Amino acid sequence: MESRLTELESRTAFQDHALQELSDVVARQQREIDQLRLQLESLRAQLAALATAGTAHPAEEPPPPHY
């Protein structure tokens, strides 16, 4: 009976440790996702700024002087 109790305690301790490790991984991944979202939004804003920076559509630009 004592060995069964010891085995159950050992399994519980292992599961607690594994659960804590998984929780840490999920928390780290969430922080990375949040950082990537911020970077993506920044890149989107930069791209939008470049798109509206006054550059004309290539068909609207005059031909180069060598034509």
C-alpha cells in the first residue's frame, strides 16, 4: 500500500512540474505573439505611409528623357 501511495505522489509531482513547464511555455509564446503583432502593425503603418507618400502610379509618370 505504501509503494502505491509513493508512486501516486511521484506521478503527481511529475505532473505538477510538467504543467508548470507548459504554462511557462504558453506564457512565453503569448509574449512573443504580442511583440510580433506590434511589429506587424508598425510595418503596416510604414507601408501605408510609403503608399501615400506622393509617389505616382508608374503609368502616370512621364517617360524618362532617353525615350
